[in-house]
Amino acid sequence: MDVPINPIILPPANNPEKEKNWLQKSLHKWLNEEFITEEINRDIAERTAQVFMRQRMEGENDLGCLMIAIIIEMKSFDFSESFYGEFEIANSVSDLLVKSLDFDKYCGQ
């Protein structure tokens, strides 16, 4: 019998602006290190952090829902000058958040 995977629920956002700044800085660093440093990486990180902060301020704590919101809202972002797309960005945000919580992303524990 299949056992469903429990969702990853983030703690409530006590300081969304601090979370936004952390995510923007962390994502920008990741983008620059993953391939090559590009000017557009700053814009991607800034826009993604804005989406994330707004979702958190609206009370969203489910990591899966946050990823979907990032994918949907980043569809309108022009990635033509980048190696990335909305799915890579949402996945990287998920990885960054999971690492920040010391959560084992492979075992779900």
C-alpha cells in the first residue's frame, strides 16, 4: 500500500521582510554559482523573493504550495537572457528552504 508523503510546512512567518532578504541573497548566490554570473540573476532573485514574501504574508506555509505559486507567477518573467526557467527557480527555492530547516530532502525526515 502506498503511503502518502507528508507536506513540508514552514513555521509561520514572523518576519517576512527578513525571509525575503535571506531568500533573495541565497537565491542570487545559488544562481551565480550554478552556471555563470549573469546580470539577470539579480532580477530573478529579486522577483522570486517578492513572490515568496507576498505568499508568506498571506499565510502560506506549505512548501509545495509556495513552489506552485512561484512557478505560476514566474511564468510571466522574461527568462530569455538566462539559463533558468520558473521550474528550476521553484526547485532551487525549495532546496534552499529545506536546507535552512535542516530537513533531509531525500528521506523526508
